[in-house]
Amino acid sequence: MRPASIATLLLFLVAGVMSACGQQPATAPTPLDVIAEDATLSGELVVFAAASLTNAFTDLGDAFVLAHPGINVIFNFSNGQQLVQQIDQGAPCDIFAAASVKHMQDAVLTGRVIDGMERIFARNRLVIIMPSDNPAQITTLQDLARPGLKITFGDKATSVGQLSLTFLDKAEQDASLGTAYKEAVLSNIVSYEETVRAVLTRVALDEVDAGIVFVSDISQDDANRVQSIDIPDELNTVVDYPIAMINDSDNAELAQAFVDYLLSFDGQAILATYGFIPVQP
């Protein structure tokens, strides 16, 4: 998304978020008011981020660059375990944004993230998706256990994969689904993908009948390619997304500015448009 369109989007977004909280902005901001330019920061910022942050962070990066002319933001999106491995191997990095507290704890163990410096910047939850034409006619959670379906999950190394299995553990204890539910769904899984984006792509391309992703992974474009079924709160997991600066960052001031922007009203508003649950009012 071009920076100009981001600024225009925020005009409507700020008012919408404030209204949802029962408040109204004092004055409607203009595009130039939404993000004030700051030329005091410069250099290159390298952000390692979980794959489920791809859409939101791409827009956040555009907005951050617009606010700080002359800087350059480079994103490395992948599953959390792979990112931790790269951090442990000394890959140049200024910030790590994870899709689970576990992956952040693993990053702390590398010695490049100081324990206690991480901040929770957003929350997320799971949703079941099917291709837009839904050829298997999946309409309920129970349908996932039907023999012969083709389902894809995230790999166990991914946050979405771990939480998908947690969903099955909870579902197995639910009287309406039954103790055989987990085994029946597992028998329908035909692949475990390395990233949550790969899960969504396989479903959108009609290669499988269903998959589980984060709500935030369904962009406006994707909404036309997939259908979804909500997973009820008692079977779902609201997951915290932590972020932390790398302690040997070459541009700590710029890294701190990005974290501050992420936690600001405007940063949280952008996250909300992608289905994330903001942590700031």
C-alpha cells in the first residue's frame, strides 16, 4: 500500500476506533497530522517479524518511513523458530516481533534480547478458513472430522501450528464434539506448512478443503478468496505478540522509535484494521 493511501485510510480509521471505544476525536486529523514528519532519525532498520505480521507490518513500515524521511525499513518475515535460529546465528537485526511469548523467550536465551525488555503490542486469535466456493460444504466445527477431507495446519514450529493443536486438545474435551474429534481431524491433515501464509495460500488456491490461520492473516484481498468459521472463545486461544529490541542493534534510537510508533494510537489503529486485538485504548 502506498504511503498516501495509508494516511488517507487512517483518517477514517482513527474516528472508527475512537467511536468503538465510546469516544470521539476532538478534531478530525488531516493526512499530514496523522504522522508528523521527523527528520532527526536516519539509517536502516532491520525488523525480524512473524509471518502473520506480514500485511500489517508492511503498512506500518510505510507509515513509519513517511513519518521519518530518509530512513529505510527492511523486513524479514518467517516463522518464529526460523527467526530465532537466525538471531542465534548472529544475523544483523534491530528488532524481533514474535507471534508467541515462547519464541520471544527462545530469543532471550540467545543472549541478544534482554529478558524483561519485551513489550506486548497486539493480540490475535484463530479462525478456520475454507476456499471461497467451499466445495466440501464445511459449515461447522464438527464438519472438520468428516472422513475424506483435506486439511492443512501450520507446522509445530509455528505459533499457528502449536495453537491449532491446542484447539484440538480443547475440542476433545468438549461434549458437543466428542473424544474422537481430535483423532478424526488429525487423520484429515494432508500437510503441515512452514508459515501461516502458506496455509492460507493452499486454502485460497482450492488445494485443500480447510485450514486454520490467525484472524489477522485474512486481508481484504484474501476475504474474497476464502470463507471462515469462528472458533468459540472456550476452544480458542488469544495469543500475545511481543516485540523487543536486539541488544547489539546498530541503530538503537531508530529501533526504539519503531517500537514507540507500534504502541502509539496510530500504530495500534493500523494493527486493528488487520484483525489484531490492540493492547492500547
